[in-house]
Amino acid sequence: MNILILGGGGREHALAWAVMQNPKCDKLIVAPGNAGIAQIATCATLDIEDRAAVVNFAEAEAIELVIIGPEAPLAAGVADRLRDAGLLVFGPSAAAARLEASKAFTKEICDAANAPTAAYGHFTDAEAAKAHVRAQGAPIVVKADGLAAGKGVIIAETVAEAEAAIDDMFGGSFGAAGAEVVIEEFMTGEEASFFVLCDGESVLPIGTAQDHKRVGEGDTGPNTGGMGAYSPAPVLTDEIAERAMAEIIRPTMAEMARRGTPYQGVLYAGLMIKDGAPRLVEYNVRFGDPECQVLMMRLGAQVLDLIHAAAEGRLADAQVNWGNDHAMTVVMAADGYPGSYEKGDVISGLETLPEDSFHMMFHAGTKLSDGRITANGGRVLNATARGASLSEARDRAYALVDGVNWPGGFCRRDIGWRAL
């Protein structure tokens, strides 16, 4: 099978690594890819949000399955155009991708499906939003309605902080994503990520994870795209997972189908769990990054079979084979992230690291420059490892970190601290 993966981050490197292990994969192209992906697959220069360009490229390369990694091409309708051209694709339609592209839309779906989530208000005017905040008090959560690369959420500890966030969003800090704002009740509990595959009708759970959004140790400092993750999530027991399926996931999928926009792809539910009861924080319509890295580490080659089944509507007959193992990924980021940071630093030592089913250094923001790997983003590397226990996976992941020579980078040294 000839396969095209769209994207160029750590998530796509992990997907490519898992897909390449399956003998059904004859040819793999990743667009645009990165320096790490280029070591295992063919990378191609392609505007992945240009629907016509993606279709033309897939047809020219005789692609039989397209896997869409990031949310932006999904929201842009790339999956729709591929399906219209008769190509097999893994990823939701633009209408279904609104579950991530619009926080207000997700709230509307939850209301219709009676799925438990935070109380909220939806605003297109800053003064009305501020009045709501003053009436509700703090702490409170201010969210840009649209796609903001995982950074459009402000947990405001005070009313003044919430009002400042509202001014920032309506003032253009998050671009078009902040043209509308959703303000939510601050939920307490423990947050975890629940991943399922959907084919429009059937839903198949494929794993749980917990990530660390804050840049600083002890979960302090500003939010990031994620500084590390581990799988499975201890708080998401089998009982709570089944409750989430019954009360949140399946009703959402049924409501989407009822509206004529059935969901096909991976659905990532961020859940807040308190006293054994899950509530929805938000949906994402793609694999999380860095959660994908730990899921791929644990799932391995079967990922392609599961994705293929979802794309063809065969999930009712599919099953996931889980080992009794754990995985952890530690994000190595450029100094200054999530603020301003430098690009172009040379990274050495990568060639000496082990690469096997227990150890992988997935590349996120890297570039090959004059034969050397250089930093080309905020989150640059994902040191990922698997073990019989979470502590074993942690030790292996940090051993990978310690094998890298990159003075301009940093990482958190406490990934997994809650579970451990």
C-alpha cells in the first residue's frame, strides 16, 4: 500500500514510524516531514492546506491511503476534497472537524447530546464577555473559539486576569481564532486524554494518556503545546473509560451522524475526572502531540491496520491488542519556548541513540542543514521510551535526553510525576 501522511511534527514522525513497521506499507511519503522523518520515509514539499495540490500529488504518486496529521488541513476541508476524488482518507470532514475548530460548536453538540461538560458562555463582544466573568467570578477559563495551535486557552486565577485575556483575544493575539470567545466554568479534578477511532458508525477505544501542558516543573508557568506525556493514564480506569464512552463519546458520535456529518478519524477527548465521573474539557480531531508519540510506541505496527479499518468503515470487526506496558515521551524544546526562541542551533549525539521498539527519538521541529541536524521550532525533539513500568519508561526516556548534545535546549525533568 502506498501511503501519504500530511504533517511535519513529532506526531507525524511517530505515525510514520509505526506505519513503516507494518508489512502492508510499500511506500510512505510524508509532506512536508522533518529531518527525522526523512531518515525513514520520503519527504515531499507540499502545501498541506491546499486541497487541489494535495489531491493532485496523491494521484500522481498513486497513493492508496492519506493520513492527515494536524488539525489545520482538516478544518480546511482537505479530507473532503480527497474523498470527492475517490481517495481513501483517514480524517474527518471539515464539518465534523468543527468539533475542534469551534469551541462553541462543541458546546452546542454536548448540549444536544446531553454530554457532561463545563458550564459556559459564548461571546462575540468583549464587554459582554467581561460582564459574564464579573458575574461568575474566578478562577475561570477563557478560550479562543477557533484553532490556536493548542495555545488559545487561558486559566484565569482572577477576574482581572480573565478580562486581560478577553482583551488579548478580541484584540487579535490569536488571530481569527479569537474573534469569538468561550468562557467556561473552571473544572477541578484530574485531566486525562482518551483516544478513540471512529468510522462514522462504530467507535473503538485505542488508548489513554496524560500530558503536561505547563512549561515549568511541577506544572507551573504558561501553557504550551505539551512538554511530555505518558500512557496509560492511571486515573482513566476501565470503568471510567466505559462511562466516558457511554455518556460522552457515543452520544456525540450519534448527534454528529444525526446532523448528517458522521465522524471518521481519530477523536481525542480531553476529560476532567473527579470522584469517578468524567466531564468533557474539549475535543481534538487528530492525535495529540505529544500523546501520539506514546500511543504509537505502545501500539506499533497494528496502527496501520486500525487506521485502514477506520477509513474503510470496518471498525466493528477491529480490535486493539494492548501489551501490559507503559510509555513516556519527554519534549526537548528551544530555550525561550513558549515565548520567542532561536532557530538554527546544531544538535549532535542523535546518531548514537538506540532506535528500537523500546527507544525512539522522534523529531518535531528539526531541519537538515549542511548535513547537520538543526533546531527549527519551539518543540524540537521527543525522547520516547517504553517499559514494563512507568518508572522504567521514564528512566529510558531521560537516558535518551542525556545522550543529546544541544546547549540551546531544555526539558522538564518531572514528566509523569503525578502518576509516579
